Amino acid sequence: MNKPKVAFFDFASCEGCQLQIVNLEADLLAVIEHVDVVSFREAMKEHRDDYDIAFVEGSITRRSDESRLKTIRENAGTLIALGSCAALGGINCLKNFFELDYVRETVYGDRTMNYETYAARPLKAVVPVDFEIPGCPISRPEFVRVLKSLLLGKKPEIPNYPVCVECKIEGNICAFERGMPCMGPITRAGCGATCIKEGSFCWGCRGMVEDPNTDAQRDILNKYGLDVNDIFGKFRLYTGYSEVAK
Amino acid sequence: MNETKTIQVKHVTRVEGHGNIDITIKDGQVQNCQWKVVEAPRFFEAMVRGRKWFETAHITSRICGICSIGHTLTSLKATEKAMDIAVSKQTENMRKLLLHAENIQSHILHVGYLVLPDLLGAPSVFPLASSHRNEVLVVVRLHQLSNEMSDLIGGRTTHPQRPVVGGFTKWPTPMELKKLRARLEDGMADLDALVELVRAHADRLPHFERETEFIALKHPNEYAFYDGDITSTDGGTWPVKNYPKICNEFLVPQSTAKFSKHNRESYMVGALARLNNSYQQLSPKAKAVAEVFSLQPVNCNPFMNNVAQIVEIAHCLEDGIQLIDAILADGIVDEQAAAAVKAGKGAASVEVPRGILFHEYEYDDAGICTWANCVIPTNQNHGNIQKDFESLVPQIKDRSAEEIELTMEMLVRAYDPCISCSTHCIFI
């Protein structure tokens, strides 16, 4: 049986999600026994365009990147957005809340016009995307699960329930009880509530569940005497694209 | 010789981020030779404006997945400086340990996964997984060890959660640290295997030297990673707050990243720059590894940066054991991170895998970030890479285009550039 050909690509990102694939360590050796990696610029010199599955990290932040993404889309049978930048727009969208000229001037001064940029956006704003693996960074087990599903010809599923569910299973003390405004009640699970487990709170990096219970989120905020703006600011960290600049 | 050789590499492979090589040699004359940075700009300094004091490290960590721990720690130190927040000895030791974990992780990723294929004549690590299985397993085990270390201290290998302004949200238990200590000791055997593997193929590293300036942090009591003053192999020591006068960032047309220069046309930062400035403070094992490769300061061969990284892996393993002993001897106190928010401005620096990193922030009374600046190591190296191009290409111009291409790719790779990091740095 021919092994499925897999390729990895990246746009504006920290490449931390591709790093999670390297971080599979010995499991990566097992993965590459079941697929042919035909393009992975960060790790290999070889390159071929006949891939079946493309994993794409990063958000699209300039018009000149669109054609490269469209070519990847044409070549790939299945295109998967890898990580929050690709799936949601992610942290790069923070710049969308400023006037772009202001952003460019802040960084590049009076030479600003030489540096092309536009509002940061997820892949799906440019091409159709088949599946999304959100997370900043992605969860390694979730990546392996999605890949296994694809190899078995099944539709990959990721959780559509909030982080609170996993947080309870982990036995964490609720972040609200510790006085921290937490995005857990409306954020898509799949991370094992890792940030809360490590003593922090949910930053919302995996984006919202479908049809989030925003009333419940508001009730919780009221119960703990927290300001809705605290959540609104956090909401913008990763899912700002859904709010502006479409 | 009436021929034109054109070497155009679009998106150099096995490096982090997007950079191009553009060389034209006509009739034996080098007509064009450029290192171009084409990464999409990301504008982090603007993105943190208006965000709260506890969010800046979370956001700037996302500058780089590979050195997210270094960015997090530099950011935390800068915020602490701005608000006059002191941290405990325990926090400091734990941060040093976490930084060691990242240095091992990043260096072994670079040497083992990105550089080793060049030394073994393979296009990537993937075919090596079957042709050199045992060698690859050495690399995988060291990488795994460093990631376990990051997980244990920082709560995650990439974008750590536990380190916060004023300290940590959670501490490892003494038992966990003892287990890690044993793992680090076991790692020494894999380190020896790595040293032997690279030594056996070290003749593949080109013999190329170009005198340049090496800049790094320097500390009176230790091989500087977490703290110190800025120093240079050209002489001089400066407090971290003077960093804009050292880095002198400037824009060049071929690049979305800024370039830097200090005393000379360019300077180099990273493992080789650290080693050249602080060799005497390396751990005994690290010095022994340096001797295997005859690597002594001041070494001006940028390809030896690969070797300097192996030397630093040895240092981080050995010093990591010492740090754990010190932490266990003091006993781990379950202290809470404390921070009193106030207005202020502060700069901080940490030596991250690819070199000296600066973050600076200004906050208002409410702890809202009003201004930020980040100067990234790879940015500081771009100018030096370009000057190496201008020196090395004429020396090898008569070789085949394929050979020149491989050598120049290896040169870029030797710097371990982190290009997505480097494209959003500013002066105001």
C-alpha cells in the first residue's frame, strides 16, 4: 500500500506548532513509518508538490502570501490548519485592532511603506480548509489523533465542549476560585486544561466552542465580581479575527 | 571562465523562518551576493500596546516557538525591572534551570535535526532514521530529556505557563527534581555519543575565518545565560539598559528584519559569541568537549557555532545538575508570585539559544503596556551573515554552483537563524 504523502508549510507564525511535531520524539519515528513526508522546509531540503495531506501553520498577513496558500490548496487533497494562527487567526490578529499604518510606523518608522502587510487572518479567509487543529501551541496527542483518523479514512473529530469539562476531570481548583478571570467556560477543550493545571487560567487559545454559552460566562463573571472587559480583552488575544477586519 | 553561475535559494530549508540566498557569479567575478530575509512582518511591539502587565510575556512568548522560554523570561525580567519587583533566589535558580532546558532543546534540535544531515551527506533527518538509527536515537533522547526538563520546570515545553511576573505559579517537588537530576546524569552518555558522532564528521565543516566582533552577556560568577552585563570581544562592558547603543538597528532594502552593527560593520551573537567571551566559566565537561574540537577563544569561524552549541549542551547538563543540588539543599518553599503594579520603564536581557535578547517595556499606573521594544538575536546576526557572504563567496567562487549553494546554506544554518523571531524589531 502506498503511504499517504504529507507536507508541512508555514506562514506568519512562531513555528511552535511544527515544533510540537518534532517534539513527538520517538513517536515521530513511528509516524514517519506510516506516511511519506514530502515537504517540511523547517526539517528537510527535499521538496515535492504531490502531497495528499498538507498541514499549514501560521496566519495570512499579506496579500502576496495568498497565491502560495492557493497553490498548496490546489495540490493538497486535504488541507489542515495547524494551530491557532492558521485556524483562528490567532495572536497575529492583535495588530488588527490598530490602524495598519500606525502598526507599521511603530515597528519600521518612516520606511514603513516598504513593508507589506494587511489585517492578519486565518487560512479559511483565503481558501477552504478541511480540518482545524487549534491551540497555541497544538496539543501533540490531538495532532496524532487527527493524523490517525485521516490515515484510517475517518473524519477527525475535536472536542466541542468547553475546557471546564477537562478541567474538572483534571481535578483543578477553579481559576475563578483563585480570583482569576478564566476563558475556560466558552473555550474549546482538547488541551487537558493545561494552563489551569499549571497554576494559570485559560487564555482561550483554542477558540470558542460552537454556540458558546455566553450567558453562563457572564453569570460567572458577575458571581465573582469581575469585569466583562477582563474577558473581552482575553477574547481578543486569539479570536480577534472574528471580531474585526473580515 | 565565460560562464554565469546563479545561485538562488528561495526559502532556505532546515532553518526556522524564511530567508533567501541570491548569488550571481559572472566570468569568475562575484556580481551579486545577498542574504535576504523575506519573512512576513508580525509587529509584536505594536501588539502588546494596551495589554496588561501580566499579558506581555504571554504575547511575546509567541515571537518564537523554539525560544519561547527565553522570550518569556526576558519579558518577565523587563516587566519586573519596570516595576521594581524583586524575585527570590529560588525563582532565579529555577529560571536558570528552565533556560538550560531550552538551550539544550534548541541546540540539539539544531545540531541533531538540522545540521547533522549536512555532516552525514543526507538531505534531511528522515532518511537517517533508517540509515543511522542509533545516531538519530541519541539525538531524540537528548531532545526528549530537554523537553521533559522544560515540562517539569515551566509547565510546558513551548510557551511555558508557570513562570510569571514575580516568580512561578507552581513548583516541582523535590522528588521530581531528584528524578530529573538522575536523567541529566544519564544524558551524559548520549552527549558523549553526540560529541563522537560530530567529531567523526567535523571535517565537513568548512574552514573559513573572518574576524568580527562577538557580543554576549558576561557575569562575574558564572557562564552568563540568565543575567549579566553586555560585553564584546573588542573590549568593553555596558549595562543592559544601554542596549540601543550596542545594537544600532538599521533597515536594509533586502530584508523585512532589521540589521545591527556596533564597532565594526557587523557583529555576531549566539553560542560562539558566548564561548568567545566567557570560555573560562564553562563547566569542566564543557571545556573537555571544546578541547575535543580544538575550540578555543577567540574563534572566528562561524561554522564552529555548531560545535559551540554542543559545548553548551554539556555545560547546561552539568550546570543543571549543580543547580538542582543547590535548589534541593536550600529546600523548596511554596512561595506565591507577588507583584505590586506601578508605572515604570525597564529593559532586560537574557542569553537565549541564538544569542543575546533584549526586551524593554513601559507601563502606566494601571500596568497597561504603553511602549515596547524587542531586539532579537537573529536580527543582530543578519548583518554578520551578509558580511560572511561577501567574504566567503569570492573564496569559493570557482567551485560548482551546487557546492557553493550547499556551503552557503550550511553557513546560514550554522547561525541557527530564527527568522520569524527576527522580523519585528524596532527603534523609536
